[in-house]
Amino acid sequence: MGTYNIAVIKGDGIGPDIVEQAEKVIAKIGEKFGHIFNMTEALAGGAAIDAVGEALPKNTIDVCKNSDAVLLGAVGGPKWDGLAGNKRPESALLGIRKQLGLYANLRPAIMHKALSNSSPIKQEIIGDNLDILVVRELTGGIYFGEKGYREGPYGEEAYDVERYSPMEIERIVRIAFDAAMKRNKKLTSVDKANVLESSRLWRKTVIEIAKEYPEVELDHMYVDNAAMQLVRNPKHFDVIVTSNMFGDILSDEASQITGSIGMLPSASLGEGAFGMYEPIHGSAPDIAGMNIANPLATILSISMMFKYSFGLEAEAKTVEDAVTKVLDKGIRTVDIAEEGQASIGTKEMGEAVCAEI
Ligand code: NAD
């Protein structure tokens, strides 16, 4: 019987549609297990720009810092596309990660058996299930390195610097090894050590940390090969650990292999139990407010929140099992329905999951 404080950022586009379903699931779990979940709403992204003129108001950071975890829908949309980079809704994401010290992004790419037909990969390659965990470094590397314009040999040029310190590599690699220990004890570290100095430091550091985890089978792969192997032989992978930019790209690729962007959750973690939980997809402005968005990625993000921030393993499993039961019964939103299969709306899917809890 615990009390947990959750900051809720609905965001833009389908954000409010899907987060409301996740809130129903949180309330249902609270009822079933006797926990109190206090939810405090805060603004970020386009909704915050419209309300107070900035994508990440200080009040939002304060609400997040005073909570045990953050639930985020998604931010962004065409309405704000004309704004300068550091004023856009998406800048709120980088700001939250940086200000809350969320340096590890965990993205499970899980293909549910009931949805195995949705994968674009041939059945004989993918089998009838897939479960890869991509661990991406989130607050370093080229996205946060020095950047700008300068005079170069061909006139003005733009540059972005990829940089990592051993400390930044060590802490993310430990998270990946710990995750591997709880799974199949297999870790692939992805880098570009044949070309990049920062990748050579990455690989050297991984090899050092590996000495603390003798049970974990470790391999190293260049990022170009990893991109190829993910579609050629996805079963090779269990846990992948990599830098910010490589992880950005590979986690999207891994998610596409499962065939359903509306199904995949993510967790962003730092020191301690605090974390931010969100679906991997964006704000899908094309279907916002139409009650057709798939809320399962957000609902599964709640399961990760229970597991990683609150240590509520049974509650997490209850949510995952409820989603599996719904899928096994053939209940689908339109994005995961097969041709000729009936589909239900966002709200109805939220209710269907609650009914299985
Ligand atoms: P997107 O993920 O929003 O949408 C891609 C496609 O997938 C669209 O056709 C959309 O309808 C569909 N889709 C996405 N989520 C779905 C769901 N839950 N159910 C059913 N269909 C779903 O990506 P995009 O179109 O490239 O980006 C739209 C906006 O979202 C942009 O402003 C982008 O910057 C922003 N974005 C935000 C985040 C975030 O907040 N973390 C992440 C990615 C993109």
C-alpha cells in the first residue's frame, strides 16, 4: 500500500487522447492493489507555448522534480513547425532530460505473438515473438556537443561535436549490463570504433565495465553492421547499448521491426528511481482528437513506471498481462488491425485493458 506522485504531461496532438487512457489504467491498478497515485498535470511543448509562451515552463520542471515519476504523451505539431529550433515544442524534451538528469533511455522493442503478422520482416526470420531492449545514452554525444557555424575551406560550414567522457559511458553501460543480468545475460555494444575516437573510448570503457559482469556475454558491433543485422538476424540481439545518436536511429529501426509504432513504450532514467515514461511515437497530429490513436504504448509505459520507479513488479506484470489478453482476444485499434478485422477507438481500448486488470 504505497503513495506515489506522478507528474502528467499530456502534450500535443494525440497526447491527451492516449494519456487519459493511461490515467484510467493507473487508477484501476490503484484500486486493485490499494495504492494511492497522486497525479499532477503540467504543461510542456506546444500546449505550453500557447498557454505561457515557452515550451518548458519552470513550473513544469518544479512539478516533475516534486514527483516520483513523469508520464508524458508527446509534443509537437505543424502549428509550431515555423519556430526556431530552441523555441520548438520538441526542445522541451531535451530540456526535461537534461534538467532531470535522465541519461538512460530504455526502449523495449517487443513483438506480441498476436501481432506477428504486422512485422515487415519475413516470419521465418522473426519467428513469432521478438524482445530486444535498446539502451540509449540520452544526455551526451553529438546532440549536446559543441555546435555552430564557422569559416571552413569551402566557405561557411556548420559543425556538431560528438563527445563523451568515461563517466558518461560507464553509467549508461552499467544500466545496460544490469538490464542484461535480469534478462538473457547477453549484451551488444554498438559503436563506430573503426572511425571515431569517441567510439574507441566507448569500446575501451565497455570492456573495462564488462569485468564486473563476467556472466554477461558481450559482443561489439559497428553501427552500420548493427543496422543491417537488426533486419537480417534480429534474434541475435537481446540488450543493445549505444550512444545518443546511434541509439536514436537503431531504436526506431528496432521498433519498426515489431511493425507497430503505437505499441512501444520507453523509460528515461537517471540516478535513483526517478524516471520519465512515454510512448516512442510522436504526437500524430494527423489523427489527434479522433479517438483512433492506439493508447497501448502509453499504457505499457505505465508498466515500465511501476517496475523501474516504484518497484511494483506485480502491478507492472498485471498491466502487461492485461494488454496481452486484450490482444489475444483480437481487440484492436485501427493501426494494428489486420485487413477485414474490426477495430475500436482509443477510449474503448483503454477500457478494454482496465476490464482485464
Ligand atoms: P508520429 O510518431 O507522431 O507519427 C508517425 C505516424 O504514425 C503517423 O501516421 C501517425 O498517425 C502514426 N501514429 C503514431 N502514433 C500512433 C498511435 N499511438 N496510434 C496510431 N497511429 C500512430 O511521428 P511524426 O509524424 O514524424 O511526428 C509528429 C510530431 O510529433 C512532430 O511534431 C514530431 O516532432 C513530434 N514527435 C514528438 C515526439 C515526442 O514527443 N517524444 C517523438 C517523435 C516525434
